[in-house]
Amino acid sequence: MKWLENVSLAPLTTFQIGGPARYLCEVRSERDVTEALAWAKENELRHIILGGGSNVLVPDEGLDALVVHFVGNLWSFGACEIDTWAGSNLFTLIEAAAMGKCGGWEKLAGIPGSIGGAVRGNAGAFGSEIKDFVISVRALNAGTGEIRAFQHAECDFSYRHSFFKEHPEWVITRVRLRLQQVDATESAKLAEEIIAERERRHLQNVRAAGSYFMNPVAPAGIVAQFEAEKGARSREHRVPAGWLIEKAGMKGAIVGGAIASLQHPNYLVNQNAASAADVRALAAKVKDAVRATFDIELHEEAALF
Ligand SMILES: Cc1cc2nc3c(=O)[nH]c(=O)nc-3n(C[C@H](O)[C@H](O)[C@H](O)COP(=O)(O)OP(=O)(O)OC[C@H]3O[C@@H](n4cnc5c(N)ncnc54)[C@H](O)[C@@H]3O)c2cc1C
């Protein structure tokens, strides 16, 4: 296991923002995680789990903590069932599965980060979510050291939500996934098309954490306004946070180096050496404007450490 002291965290996040971690260790197995968490407990230090760093905002002052950084790609295939280490990169696994003629989850291609991060937040795109492919999740309790397999029904998945989001003491170590048999070339082509579509919509390669806010459930009148204007059906009575932000006049709003993206206003982007304080202040402004315009409260999707 690699242990480091006083490590800059900004390069480990897609926001490219944040101060140093007092300690960081790279973990590649459940055994490593057990050891790292035991060390943090022994030394009375807070621990923070970091996967791909694509849905987090690290404070400018850094973290007086042990950051447990999930790294490495490791999985095994049996037919189209995959048993994967939680640190495995989602896109790398989608590509590898396609080569093994397993797929069906190509719409998730291009979502940055690890399998563990994806399961914890039930990541999704274009109507597909990681929950659609999860059989079970193996997790380690940071408090008690217990290791448990959670069957799909116990994971309490819903829109950008899982049991693990509500219970951060459970650290995801392995995930079992079920895919379908597919044609390898067709699957790779589909994934490429999805990535191209994401690029066209400016959803890729930006210094952001993806959608900063979750799409909120809205009153019927606002849902109807959204549906009429966009000619799209709302799912679960939710409306896109980006649409609300634009309507509230906050598209392109700037605080310091942070901007509510002109292409996708729910992306708060590190445009010009933004600090975490800039992003938080911009988020507060956006929330105020949406509350004042619609009486709707936005909630962060990105994890604020
Ligand atoms: C350009 C861009 C586009 C994006 N597009 C999408 C999209 O289309 N759909 C979507 O859903 N998301 C999207 N995101 C957000 C992000 O990619 C997902 O939320 C992703 O699944 C986060 O995974 P991660 O490994 O990077 O998690 P991290 O950012 O490292 O961590 C996020 C949270 O999960 C926790 N966590 C991470 N690993 C574990 C684990 N093993 N056990 C327990 N907790 C863990 C962390 O402690 C933290 O609280 C996008 C982000 C970016 C930057």
C-alpha cells in the first residue's frame, strides 16, 4: 500500500480544486481498505473515501484526515456476470466487457469515476442507471469492521441515491454486475456514440463535478411548464435543475473563478482558478435564485467534504 503525507488533492478531482490531505493511502483490495480504516481509527483521524474524484468538492484548506484513495482495475468475468473491485474505472470496465461480448450498459459510457462511486450515487445517463446492472454489493463497516454482501433490494436504489449514500460507514469494496450477451463491435460502437453525444452536449472533459445539483421534484404547475416548453416528459415529477437555474437567470453566473456553465447551467465549472469557496458561494447564489423564483430547494449531488 502506498502511504503519503500532505498530498495535494486538487489533481485527484475533476474540479481540480482543493487543499492537501494530511494523509493519503492508495488501496487496491478489501484487505488494504481494512488496514487503512483501522489505522485511521487507531490514530483518531477522520477517514474520507475517494474514488475517481468526479463528484466531490474538496475544501481549500484541505482535509485533516486520512484519504483512502481507491485505485486499480481488477475484475473477473463468469459468462456475463462480473465481480469487480470497487475502485475499477467504470468506462474501462464497459470497454473490457464489450471485448468479452458483454454489454447493455453502454449509455453509462463517459460517466467518469469508479464503480464504487457510481453505485453509491446510483450514477446514470440517458435513462440508464448503474442499479439496472447490480446483483449485489460487498461493503465493509468502518466502525465495526463487519463485511457484508447487500443484495440488490437491500441497496435501496433510487434516483442518484443508494443505502450507501445514507450510511457512509459502509464502504463499498466489491460489486457483482449482470450484463447481457452482445456483439462486441456493436457494443463498442454504441459506447462511442454515447461519448460523442456527451461531447456534443458539453458534458465531457470539463473541470466540474458533473451535475452539481440533483433534479428536484417540482409542483405540478412547474412540471407542466417544463414539459410544454421542452416537449419532454418529466420522470418522477422531477425537472432538470439546469432548466430551473436558467429560468432563474443564473445561467452564466460567475463568482470568482467559478461559472454556472453557459451550455449546461447545472455544471458549476472551475473556469479560472476557482477556489472551493468560489464554487460554494456560486452554489448558494444559484440556490437562492431558484428558491426565490420557484420556491424549490436545490440539493447538492456532489459530495462536499
Ligand atoms: C464531466 C462529468 C460528467 C458527469 N456525468 C455524469 C452523468 O452523466 N451521470 C451521473 O450520474 N454522474 C455524472 N458525473 C458525476 C460522477 O462522475 C459520478 O457521480 C461518479 O459515479 C462518481 O464516481 P467517483 O468514483 O468519481 O466518486 P468520487 O467523486 O470519488 O466520490 C463521490 C462520493 O462517493 C463516495 N465514494 C466513492 N467511492 C466509494 C466507495 N467505494 N464506497 C463508498 N463511498 C464511496 C465518496 O466518499 C464521495 O462521497 C459526471 C462528472 C463529471 C466530472
